[in-house]
Amino acid sequence: MSQSTKSKKFKKSLLNIIVCPKTKEPLIWDQKNKVLISKKGKLAYPIIDGIPILIIEKAKKL
């Protein structure tokens, strides 16, 4: 695995410090779909190049 590939991978340790901006609840990492799920908010936040995009308007409704 090259260094550039490693740097684009989501770091699961971020789940300890980030929350849903809408509900302030913890997020669940959906590795298969590359999104962070807010069960209470019924939103899926995208992860682009390893960076979670925690903008409510960018999230998909579940």
C-alpha cells in the first residue's frame, strides 16, 4: 500500500471525538459505503479522501 493510499483512509479513532452536527450524538462508521451514520438524525455523512464531511446539507437522508 502506498503512502498516498494510506493517507486517504478514514481513521476510525476520529469516532472518539466527532459527533453528528445536527443531533450531537455519536456516529457509526459504515466502512462498506464510506459514510458516517447518525441513527438519531437519520443521516449519512460522506467520507471523501479519508475526511468526514460533517455538513448537514451534504449528508444523505436515510
